[in-house]
Amino acid sequence: MGVVIINFKAYKEGFGKRALELAKIAEDVASRCDEYIGIAVSFLDLPVIAREVNIDVYAQHVDAVGFGSHTGRINAEMIAEYGAKGSLINHSERRLKLADIEYNVAKLRELGLTSVVCTNNVPTTAAAAALNPDFVAVEPPELIGSGIPVSKAEPEVVENSVKAAKNVNREVRVLCGAGITTHEDYVKALELGAEGVLLASGVVKAEDQKRALEELVGLS
């Protein structure tokens, strides 16, 4: 069973009422395929969506703080209370310092939540794996949203990231992202050793979101 995590980002197609509609699409497709499908949604949408669907819902980011004088921050305890499965950490659009990544991974583990640490190349993938997250997701920033899949444009990044991560931590699971849109892209990622994909615009911004997700997992 492969892993598919869809990041709704801050796209208007993945926010508010549309986010809930897309979450229900993902839930429906997940019920009809063998893949694990999870979604990463806006903080504002997370409490509602986590209550409404039976698939795993992730935060898109957590701040490396506890409770206290941290105006505007969202910590791991907060997302846990609202039903999140876990969180993305260090996405290329929300980079963190190494110490903050380490804090978040440890805190999520302490709370029984899943950590998905995003990386951009082979060395950072190896470094992230050493922090013992559940997943590392390698995404070359120049390919994000490009429609050019990393599994084709830079297959060596995927292969070498998998090897580097497993050499450091055999338990960590490796995803790949950036430009993933089709079933062929997904299959290629698995062939290169990844255990799944992290994607966004290929589904969220698709004219027909349901069809795009069905095609990705091989239902159409």
C-alpha cells in the first residue's frame, strides 16, 4: 500500500467550504483504493474537517513552542486537541531551523502524532532521517507546482534520498513530491524506492479534483 498525502496549501480551491468538499472526495477515493490517503489542511479548517471525515487530517505546520506567551503561534498540543493525525514540518514554503525541526518531531512523537519532515535534497534528507520522524518527504523547491515530476526530472534525488535516509534510519518512510500529478508519476516514485508521494496542485487545483485523484491512484 502506497502513501498519498495531499497538501491543500492556502489555495482557494482547498479552503473553507471547498476544503471540506475536497476532503470528502479524498475520503471517498480512499474507500475505493488500496492506497493510504491523508490530507494536510489550513489551521482554520482542521477542526471541522477532522470531525467530518474518516481519513487522517494533518496540519500544514506547527511552531516549536509549548503553551505560553506565543502570540499567533500554533503548537502540537493545539492540533492534537482538534483531532489532527500529525503535521508537515519544514515545508519549503515554511522552513524551520534544525533545532525547531528536532523539537517538533520529538513533541509530535510524545503526543502520539505523525511527523512528516520535508526536505529539498539528499543531505538534508539524511539529516532529517536522523531525527527519527515517521516520514521524510523530499521535494526539490524548483519543481514544486511546476507540473514537472521530480520522479522524472531528478530521479537520482529520489533514489539517493531513499538510500541516504535508510542508511541513517531504517524505520523512516520516504515520500517524494514536487510536480506529481499522474498515476505514471506516482508509480515511478514507488519504483525509485519511495513509499509514496506528497502533492498539492496536481489534485487541489485540478479542474476535476475527484477525477485527478482517482487517476493518480489508478482508479480511472
